[in-house]
Amino acid sequence: MNGLTNYFGANVFLVFTDVNSMVHVYYNFSNDNYPYQYAPVGLKCTAVAFSVQNGKLYSSFVPITISDNLDVTFSMSETTSADFKAQLNTLN
């Protein structure tokens, strides 16, 4: 996963659609991205990124289907914790 600068110090998760599972994707400082090579190709999920910057919550929810060499771009938007939780609940 690329496209999210580390400026936000974000946490990124893949929340799978048809599998009761999610995985944390860790930041790679040497490549300046969030690589994850183990997600099964063809599986649908939502890439969820969130961060707190200057006391404000930012997030991005990007629905994707895992494919070879997938590159995801995140657009972080300020949100409230209530709205973030509500959006998470829609993935449940």
C-alpha cells in the first residue's frame, strides 16, 4: 500500500469483506510505504487508515480488491470519533 505519507503517522488495517478477519499493515521506513505481500489475490476488503494529528482525528476508508502489485492511495480527512466508529460499524 502506498500513497499515504508518514506525516500522519497513520495506522493502516485491511478489513476483509467476506472473511471475518482484519490485518494491521506496518509502515516500512526504507520504502516510505505500507507494504503487505500476504493478502490473498482476489479478496475484497477495505483499507482503513487513521491518525491523530494536533489532537484531531483523520481517517480514510478505501474499498479494494487485492490484486498483484496493488497500489492504494489514501486521502485523509478530518473526522470525529463518533463518525469514525460509525463508519467502522458499516464494515462489520
